[in-house]
Amino acid sequence: MSHAILISNNEVTNNLYEVNLRAYVGASVTIKKNLKGAIALLEQVPHVDAIICFRELNEKDNAILKLIEFLKTQERKIPVIILGEPTGKIENSIVLKNRYDIKGLLQAMAKILQITAKDMAAREVPKFFPIPIKLFHSLEKSSCDIYFRAATGEFEYDYYKIIEKKKEIGESLQKYLDQGVEELYIDSSERLSFINKASGVVLKELTRDDISSAERVELTSQGMGIVAEQIFETHEVSEEIAQISQACVQSVQEVIQDTPKLKNLLKMLLENKADFAYKHSVLATYIATGLIKNISWGSPEQQNKVSFALFFHDIYLVPLFKKYPDCTNEEDFLFRSDVTEEEKQIVIEHALLAGRLIKTFPRSPLGADMIVTQHHGMTNGQGFAVNYKDDISPLSKIIIIAEDIATDILTRIKNGDKKKLADKETYLVRLRERYKNHTYKKIVDAFVDVQL
């Protein structure tokens, strides 16, 4: 098995990064809290495939530079992966600008280990997969049964016994922590689903003071994926999913507040590896917020309500955009032969389904379910309006216009028309041709003052 050293004292992310590396690229990970511990290990271990560290390691005593120098003097050509862009250039390193880019880390490790996606998919794993016990301890609920590796004799481990059923994690884990147990196990067939759901612990990082807007974009994209997968399976909102959702909505609002220029927001979104649904949702939120600010009856409360609605409005489409990454709108799904009839029905009813979901959301903004249900101009949430009428809520009209502009922007980028992104007049000509009712015209006019 390949071996990596992770230098970090952040328990929130350590175990998650470790389990991802083990599950996807088959790398064992040894965690050291500081440079001194990492160097002591390097002096003892003959083979290490990579060293992973966060940019913060260099902020005190230039520790990453010292690590690079140590490797040079020892003539050991070990790749150093830095999570987060450090100040100044560091030679002989691989830098991932976003420290929460787990997918980018896996890709970097796969390249170092010369592992292809096909190799990862075909990799054989034992029946039971080890998970750091502290990762379980950071969760309120496990998505699968938890096993303890039991010994039948000295140095013999012949069976695994269930200590927690698929439910809320109980006090029994504390007993194993007290005994010094470092790993528990899950069925290997559930490892990737478990890891995806467990990634929600990274969202705790949103409370950090030093988090950048680009890092918020990455974390909230992960959050939307977790929420969508859970909802697609259960069609309900648990308290945990509600908390993740609220954190993501607030984070998107902070990104928009801290990024007044569209080109800067687009740069972050395009650098992010998230799918179309997430990029479109954030971009539509940016535009909708600008429209509400520049319309006579707009208010901060309505901005919050629309931000919430836009996080959920296409939540049932997120798994489909992931499955069919070349799709960029609902019509793409409906006119493809490889999309199943069941999936097409979800596309047709996704506004209705999302509106129903919002009704079950704890403490959702008043009227948000109706806004989501009507976001394609249909009062019943089924299908897509061709002629937009006045029988829907004003905030649904805001979303319709914002989504239209967001789609136009992303289409121009896809077609290589980046120079036309700030050409507001071309947007206005098309919008005024399409939305002729008086109430829609007022919203279109408000776009004149939205900063691009």
C-alpha cells in the first residue's frame, strides 16, 4: 500500500482526508501535528509517496520551506502537496489553491501514484473498511452499521461484530475511545456513500475567521452535494441536513456580499470543480440579490428568502447534473435518449418536489415553498411556462429573471463569448423581448443597475 504523511493538527479535517485517500487511491496516511513530528517519521520510514500539508504550516517559522530543505539535504524526492496557496512561491511542491479541495487532492495523489480512474473503480477492498473512530465521533448519525474488529485469540481477528445499527450514534463509541481503539469498520460496499455524507463535518470550517471566498465556494458546493444526495434518497429534511443547508445558504450570501463584481465571482465558480447546478444557483443568487436591491419594493428580508429558495430550487436536479455533466439546462435532459423516463419525470416535476420539500424544512422562510414551486412560471410546479403570466408571486418572478440571466452568462462562457459577459444591453434586449408583462418589465429594468 502507498503511504502519505499529513501534517495537520485540525481534527475536523484530518480524519476525513485520511479516509478519502484510503478509499479512493488506496493510500495509508500517517498524521503528524507539526514539522518536527513529520521529520522524525521521515527519518524512520524508508518509503513515503507524498507529504501533504496546509498552507498555515508555513505561516509560522517557514515550516514548509524547512521541510523542502530537509528533503533536499536527504536527497529524497518526495512530492509535497500544499493545501491552500501560501505566500510566496515554494519550489518542488504541488499547490492546490483551495485547502478544502478534496477532489483535487485525490487527483494529485492519483497522478503521483500513477493511478487511473479505471484503476480506482476496479480496486479490490476487503469486506470491511476501516474508519477513524474520531470521524464517527464528529457525526450525529451514521448512514450505515458500525462494526468492531473482535479478536478470537492472540493476534487473530476472525470476526466483526455490530456495535451500532444504522441510527443516531450512541454512547457506546465513547467506551471504545476510552479503550484506545483508533478504528471501527463499515461494510466496504457503503464506504463511498458514507464518506460523502461524512464530508459534512468539513462545513464546520465555515465558522473560521480566516476562510476565503473561494474556500467558501468549495465548501458550499460540497454541502449542496451532500444535501442533494440525502434528499434524493429520503425525500425529507433531517435536522442535520437543515443545519448544513442553512450554513451553505449563509455562506453563499457572504460570498456575494464580499464579491461585488461579477467577474470575480465567475472566476471563483469556474475554478471550482462543482457541477452546473451549483454554479447556476450561486450565480442566480448574485443576480437576484442585485435585482431586489434595485427594485422599489425590495428588502433585505426578501434577499434572504430568495437566497434560501435558490439553494433548494433545483436540488432534485443535482444528482442528474452529476450523472450527465454535459447538460446545462432542463431541456437538455428532456431531449436526450439516454435519460430514463423516470429521470425525465423528475425534471418535469422538480419544482413541485422541491416546494413540497421546503414545507418540511424546520424554520424555513415564510412563503419560500411557494416561490420554489413557481420558479418556472407554473403555479402547480409542473412543467415550464412558455408565456409568463402574472399569476405567480413577485419573488418567483425575480428568480425567473435571475435564472434566465445566469443561464445566458454560463452559455456565453461555454461558447467562448467571454468578452460579451459585461455587455448588459444584449441581455436587456432579449429579456424585454421575452418578458412583456408589466410586472416583469419592472424587474428587467432593475437589471440596468445590477453591477456586472
